[in-house]
Amino acid sequence: MQLQSYQYDTFRRHARAVIEPAVIHHWKTSQDAMLERLSQESKVILGGDMRADSPGHSAKFGSYTVMDLSTNTVVDIQLVQSNEVGGSYHMEKEGLVRSLALLEARGVTLDCIVTDRHPQIQKFLRDRNITQYYDVWHMAKGISKKLEKISKQKGCEKLQKWLKSINNHIYWTAATSTTGPERVAKWTSIVNHVQNIHTHEDPLFPKCLHDARQTRDKKKWLQPATPPFYKMFPN
Ligand SMILES: [Zn+2]
């Protein structure tokens, strides 16, 4: 097409000299303002998670992101290289450690932090006496994976009809509960619901909230003491 265009080298030179410094300057300025605002607040709730450059356990780089959950804004990103911390497994904790050190240096007081269930993170936060909650995305993913596996076993195919509803139920439970016991009551009501029982013993959640309409698919209900039921609720 004979289109005139600048060379990649030229683009890189401009990026290095102009674009990148501008991006970094803008980020630093807005991060400063965010940290200043957060340091004025008494109870900051954060979310944190690691993103790696490749799936599995062979990542070379990971970036740990910390987010202020009341405004859904990213407060800090730490880039960690696996060989500086003794392997990719250790990147997650190191990223969090660095972010928390920055927040502490800027006078930010944490109320609690929401993360996945990475064992090193759990131990670190416990040792530091920081309240930790598990994020619902990782919980739902873990539970769904297990249920999917069970639903592929012989005799448990019925469970497949429930995978989506149960996943929704996890998110709904997390989003609508204000206390721990309420969460437990709502979450465990699923044991009854899948058996076509919609009133529950726990006074914190005595009744399902859905319409009492008749389902067209009567075969979906599970019977107690059948493989899909006891594999789903082993206790
Ligand atoms: Zn129900």
C-alpha cells in the first residue's frame, strides 16, 4: 500500500522518552493522592491477588495488585521476579509483603484484606494479625471444580443440572449476608433446596426466597443417600 510509517525503533525511542515517563508520572501522582486519602480513613478494606505471566507453576514474573474495595480502585502493583524470591511459588507472598510495607509507610490502617487461599498468604496474615477474608471468586471456582468432577462420575450425572445454580448460590450468599451465621444459614440451605425442600430449620434463613412455582423438570431433585447427594455433602 506504500503507506509511510515510522520504524519500530523510532516508536520505541518516543515511548521511552515521552510516553513511559508520562504514564509513570501520572500513576505516581494518582497513587500518592489515593494513599493520602486512605491514610485519613480509619478502616480500609483491601483486596489482593497475584497475576502471573504464565499459568501453572513456572511463571517468571508476577504482578501483585492491591485494590481498595470501597472504591474499586487499584492502590498498588508490585512486580516480582521468581528468581529473586526462590521460585514462583513465593512470588504471591512477596508481592503482598511489599504492598503492605508501602501502605504502612504511608500511614494506611487496614481493617481487613480479601485474598485467595494461598497457604503462605494465610500464614503471613495470621502472623501479622491482619483479618483475612477469602474472595468469593476463588471460593466459587474451587467448589465448582470439585462439583464438576463429581458430576462426571458414574451415577452422579444429575449433579450437572445443579452446577450453575450452586455457583450462583455462592455469589448470592456472599453478596446478601451481613454476618457469619447468616452466611452459613443461607449457604447450607442448598442441602435442602436440591431435595425440593424450601423451608429450613435455621431461623436466620427459614425459607427460600424464590417463588414456590412448580418446576417442569421434576427429575432434577436429589434424593438423600444417593451417590450424587452424599458425594456433594459428605458430612
Ligand atoms: Zn428452595
